[in-house]
Amino acid sequence: MRRVAIVGAGMTDFRSMLPLTSPEMIRLAVKRCLDDVGGLSIRYVDGVLATSAPDAFDGYHDKGAIAVEAAGAIGKPITRVFVGGGSGVAAGVAGWYHVASGAFDTLLVVAWEKMSHPYPHAQKLFQTIFDPVLEKPLGPNLIWIFALEMMRYMEAHGLKKELIAEVAVKNKRNALDHPHAQLGARITVDDVLNSEVLVWPVNRLDISPTSDGAVALLLASEEVAKKLTDNPVWIEGVATCLDSQFWTMRDLAYPYYVYLAAQMAYRMAKITSPLKEVDVWEPYDPFTYKELHHMDGLLGRPGLAPKLLAEGQMEKDGDCPTTPSGGLLGVGNPIAAAGLMKVAELYFQLSGRAGKRQVPDAEVGVAQAWGDLMQVGTVVVCRR
Amino acid sequence: MSARVVRYGPEQLEGLPASFAGFLRRATEEVGSGREQSWSKAVSEFNERVPEMALPGLVVQPWLFDFRYRRATGEAVGRFLEGLKEGRIIGTRCEGCGRVFIPPRSFCELCFRRVRTYVEHSGEGEVATYSVAYIGTNPRERLARPEVVAVIWFEGTKVVRPNSHHVFHAAGLMHKLGEVEPSEVRIGMKVKPVWRPKEQRRGEITDILYFAPVR
Amino acid sequence: MRRVLVVGLGEFSPKARETGLEIREMTFEAAERAYLDAGLRPEDVQGIVSSGLDFNEGVSITDSFTPDQVGGRLKFNMLVSGDALEAVYHAFMIVRSGMLDVVLVDGHAKPSEIENYGDVLRCSLDPYCSRPLGFDPYVIAGLEARAFLARTGTDPVAFSKVAAKNINRAALTGGPYGERVSPEDLESDGYLYAPLRRRHVARPSDYAGVVLLAAEDAVPVPEECVELVAVESAGSSSTPHFWLRDWGRARWVGAALKRIESRHGADPRDVDFVEMTEFFAHQELMIASELGIDPGVHLDGRSGPVVNPSGGCLGNGNSLTASGMRAFIASVKQLRGEAGAVQVRGAESGLVVSTHSEIAEIGTVALLRRSGG
């Protein structure tokens, strides 16, 4: 098992509408990533691992096949992985085994999403994720099923919406310090509670926006990493875990699959007491409650995360700094790119380059994403 | 900065095969001139932030997805749908672990064996969780009447993990609730299916109109 | 680096149209057979790599629908959006990295359920410059075939010779499009995408295939088994920018082979047979010439590797992203000596070549070898 480092990162702004095509967004993110490694030439990159969420958003069938030139993969390996919302962090996982297996010395990991294309709204396309025989005829939308999960979670731990809303307040505030953020803002709990109810118990400000954006990371083997940078960040644990597609037959109160993925990644990274050992958490926060729900799974203690939030421990100066980037709620949610942005945030934090977002003395970080039919957990553990 | 949506008028469509011309015409009509202003704004902001890639303007191309599938349901779901037509709820039970599946499945993913024992259920169950939808697939449009959506766990099918309240398995179905005010719905509430009149049933999931509280 | 072995395989054989089972049930059958073949239980498998594309299945996030029917619930999972041989590529790296020991790879497709596949495939083209022209995307294969003829000076009858060989081969194994035909019979077919005639184009088939890969140190190794020596891939242009191609060549093949030589120290050209996903007759010739196999020679099989002993896609059908899995499994069967009527005698090593999609210029190459335990 070879050690694998992140040696550079680059991203576009996350915006509700970026006037760029997907290949153009990819090109911009890749260029910024290579600039971050001292203007490294694309010729030194061995291959590309791409990810992007449903083909439907971009309006391409097989949209992985649009990135060859933009990502500099002519004559090189290029494949795309895709596990729904979990894709961005899954790309970190897949990138890791590309390099750890000895197949690659340098690898570009590229994630993008173009959600401004669907008209009138991307939600319409989310309809196509449901079982075409048993669910689609009911006319479901995606927020329905997350509201179902949120309700089950609130019931299990007697949670109030007032507390859950704090996640939006924190993450949007953190995003004010992120140079590429779409929705950094100072808001209050009341703003969240008074925003329009979309699908009870989900209000508009409980949800991350739809966005366009791309992120690129450069991974390298230990030997090459040491030549490219003095400040590598090591990927030490990776995992994914997928639960049953028959989601109505599962209890949604606890994301057991996130727990299992986290345990596998901790084992690899030799982490035995995550709450004590991890300095920065970047859990997946497409909805306010999801940050808490996922932290429950990552910490292996159902109901613990809401307590930590109530105590203020999830702030940058708390014991459990969570989503200092601003997350999907603040930076934006171009699905696959948002997940990879979380891995990029670990790179910025652990290499001490997160600017105003910096968590002091951060050495170990965890990024996680989630997707499919409330079904998949993807986890990456990094160390300075 | 301006944004322009491509529109296919009669002149452009002339000479194309009729079905494809119809497709492009539909794309023009349905996507229309949507969002031209927002796109213009997006171009201006982008040009300011990334001057090295500044755009003179933006052209937006309409396109529709028009993909059609004809899907086999397989035996288990096929029998479920046939049952609905007769007002019956059909499931399967795994002879390995004893779990009941409604809607039925022809294999058990845990025992990894074929499942061939069919069972019939009264359809009564409890609300596992619910939500109240004020929007459909376009979040910008409010529904005239909110819809209550729920996962129903069928009675007697729940397997609870000892030592915790975690429900390990239950035969569950996503559907809508009716004959109840949104504010009255509770997790754990007992419900039963309300069927479409027999002559209107077609062997589809919507043969069940909704689930209503057992009063 | 630890060696990677193919320890089990199972198939739902290709059929022009499967009406009884739905796609997950087909895959369940293939997985059941693979476990039986390997003598393993689902709990012995730690991870799943599946393959698929949203619009081929008519559901977005196809990955949601993959775990249950292959015994993959609550396990490591990755979906590769492309051909199943790309999924094999990922599984190979996962095992080599030491992360997992036993991984299941799944390829499945049911093209018979897509009513307007041409419209689906058209959406992989450029939305501004190509789609509004309305052409059937398989026309790109016609362009490629014409350029191949011009570049190499090949007689177009070669297409009929290739197709007849593959269709006859499939007749020996009961492949869905197998029949006894001569090249002359095919020359009387009408053109679909000239110079390609009707039976120069693979017709759809429903199929599911599952293989189990394991590290040699993780399972009891039988005396004789099949080793996955190397898998590599390369792209040479994006599908939407198909006009950028070096027409009439499959440049990605050479790039992938070079990686096999440089990173694995193996000679991918020194093999007894090649199985490939030729969706069109010219693709077999185009890929063969990148491999250095003279088209004239490989047709009679007298010297050099036998190409597509199983009958390829022209004989067994185009199973979309599962096509690479069918070719992979056919190759493993050859090396196990289980290929029946199409067995290549004394086969010790084989190459699997698979294209990302019918009209893509991206692909994957796998080198397999029979190996003592």
C-alpha cells in the first residue's frame, strides 16, 4: 500500500449560473489546480479520475466522456465514478486507490456539476431517481424523501427545528470567508424558521442551493509528492458503504452505512477515538439536519451531534470544528463538485492555507458525502 | 452583456424529417425565452471575476429529453400490481430470515436466496415517518393543496434490534395520506389503504388512492 | 504488488430480448452463479464495483439500484459510469492497493427496454453543433469505417468477412445472433451507415455478467487459475468532439498497450486470442491493426492470436455497458478451457479490449493469463 498525498487543489466559483460549459469549468478548475502546484505542466499528470452526478443535469448521456480534452487526458486513462451525492468524496476514495495501487504516480481528480441547464428547475430531473413502477407514479420530488428522513431523525431524538436551524446560521457565516462561495451570509435562526416551508419540516433556508462549479485535486505518490511540494496532505483512510436500495424498509433515523464507512476509514488511518483525534470535520450538509445526522454516524453515537451543536462545539474554536468551509449550505451545492470541495477544504486546512477559515493547528481531518436513495456514505481521512 | 436563446422557427425546420422538426419546435416552445435576464447578469459577474475568460455574450440552446422505456416488472412486482387491481396487497416472505417484503421481491439480499413464498397482507400499517409537501418538482411553484407523504410500515412486519429502538427491517411503502389534516399526522399513527373504485383500477401503484387513519 | 486472480464468474446469457425477468433479477441470477462457481458466499466479498449509465437504465443515479441483487448491501461500493471492463479496472486497482481482498464486479444491460436508443445516444454528442442536425449517432461509425478503408486500402468485403466469422462463431455457442452465413450473404445486405451494412452493426442483447476478483494471498488458490495481469485504459478524444479524431484509427488502444508494457512489464501482443467489443465490423479490424494483427491473417486464424473466438458483439449482441463484461468472461472461460465449441486450443493468455461506448474514443484493455497456483 503506497502512501498517497494531495499536492494541489483548484476550483471555480460556485454559482447558481456560471456562463461556462462543463468542459470550460473543468478546464478552469484544472488550470487553477496546476497553478497551485507551481504551474506544473499537464504532461506530468498520468491520468484522470472524473466524477459528476446524474447525466440528466448537464443534458449529456454518458457525460464522463466529455472531459478528455478539458482535463488533459488525451492518450491517458480517464474513467468516471458516480455514486449519487456521494460522488465527490468517492472520487477521493477512487483517486486514492489509483495511486496506492501503483498504477499512477500523479492523478488529477476532477469533479463538476452543471445544474443551471435544466429548465425550469433541476428538481424535475431528480424525479428520475425513483423506482419507475412503484414510486414515480406518485409524482415524488427529492425534498419529499429528505423531509421524511428529517422527520424520523427529529422524532428519534426529540429535536427541535430551532436547534437544527443553527447549522444554516453557522455554515453560511463560515462561507463568508470562502473566496468561491455562493451563499455566504449572516442570518439568524428566525430567518431560517420564517423562510418558506417547502416540504415540512424543510424550509427554504434548510436547503443548499443548486449550483454550477468544478473542483480539481492533484494526487501524487509519496516519492513524487515530496518533489512537488513541501506541504503535502496525506490521504490515510478511505471508504464507501452502500445500503439497500429498498429505503422504505430501513429505519432512516441513523445512517448506519455512514457509520460503517467511517469505521473502515478510521481503521485504515489508525484512528481509534475520532472525537479526540480529528481536528476538522467536513460532513455532507445539503440540508441542515444532514450535517448532524452524518456527524452522528461519523462519531458512531446516535444523537451526539445535536448536543455538540447546542454546546457550540461545532464552531471553528470548539472541540469539534465542523464545516469551516461553509459547506454546501454556504459555498454551494454543485453535487459532485461540492463533495470534492470538502476534500479540497481538508487540503487547505491541513496545509495551513485556509486563510480566515483556518482551524488552528489542524492535523487530522475527515470529509464525508452521502447520496443515492439515502443509502451511501463516502469517507476520506487526511493527515498533515 | 446579453444572453440569447436559440429558437427554431419554421424556416429553420423546413426540410428536416417531420418527427425531428417537431422535436425542435417543442424544445423552442417549452424552453422559450426562460432566464435570459438571469443569464445576462451571470455573464457580467463572471467577466468581472475571471477577466481572462471574459465572454462577449451567451447563447443558450434548448433541448428536451425524450427517452422512452418499456420495463418488465419481473414476477414479484408483477404479482403485486395484479393484486392491487383486485384490492389485495401481496408480499413475499424469505424462508431464510423470515422477513416480509411488501412490495414483494424475488430474492432476499441478506440470505442471498430466491424468495418464492407469497403472502397476503391486510394493508394496515403505521406511519414510519411523514412530511407535508407544499411544492411539486418546481420549487418555485406552490401546490394549491399541500400533500401529506409518508412511509407506511405494514403491521406485523417490523424487526426491531434488541437493545435499541432501531428498526432493522419493516415491509414499507412510500405513499400519500388522506382524510387527515397535516397537523394531525403523527409517527406511529395506524393507517389503512383507501382504494380507487374497482372499475377504475388498472394494476398500478395509484390503485391505492392514499392511506387513511384507522378511526 | 499482490497478484489478482479471477476466482468466479456467472452470467445471464445474452438474449435478444428477455421479457420475464427484470434487470435486477437477471443480475441476481448471474451473481448466484458466480458465488457458486467461486465456492464463496456473499459475506466473503468485501466490495462491489458496478457499471452502468443512467439513461441506459432509465433511472438517474443507477448506482442506487446495484447492491441488493449481488449481495452487496452495507459493503464498499463504487459505480463506474462506463463499460464494465472499466469497472474491472477499478476493482483491479482496489485489490492491488491492498484495501480489499475480494471484490465483485457487475455488468448488466437491458437494451430491449429502451424504445428510442438512438435518441439517447444522440445526447452524448455536442448539443450546439451536432444534435440539432438530427443524425443517427451510429453515422459516426460509418465515418470511421470509411476513413479506415481509405487509410488502409482495405477491400470493404473485409467487413463482411469479419461479420460472417463472428456470426458463425456465435452460432456454435447459441449466441442470440449466431447463424450460418457466408461473407457473400452479408454483402447482399442493404447499407445502414455506408459502408456498413445491416449485419455489420451489432444488434441489441440483454445480458448480465458478474465476476469475483481476489488477491492471491486472500483465498485458497486452486492448482490452475486465471490471473488478471494488467488492466489499463486511455482516451483519445471526447465523444462530443468526435470531429477531432484521427479518423480510421483507434489511437487509445496503443496508449493503453504502452501502459501495460511500461507499468506492468508485460507484452500485451504476445497472446493466444483477443476478445473485444466490436459494435461494428470495422472496429474489429481497426483495433486489430493497432494490436499489430494483420487483418488478412487473423481472419483465417492460422497465425497470430485468434480474434473474437466467442463471436464478439456482432454474434452475441450489443449489451451496452455490459458488453465488456461478456468479452471478459468469454476470455476467462477460454483460459479455463471451458469455452466449449469455440475453445482456442492450448490458450495460455488473452487480451480483452473494450470501448467505452459504440461511438467513444476511450477504452480499456485487460491482459489475462493462465497461471499455476
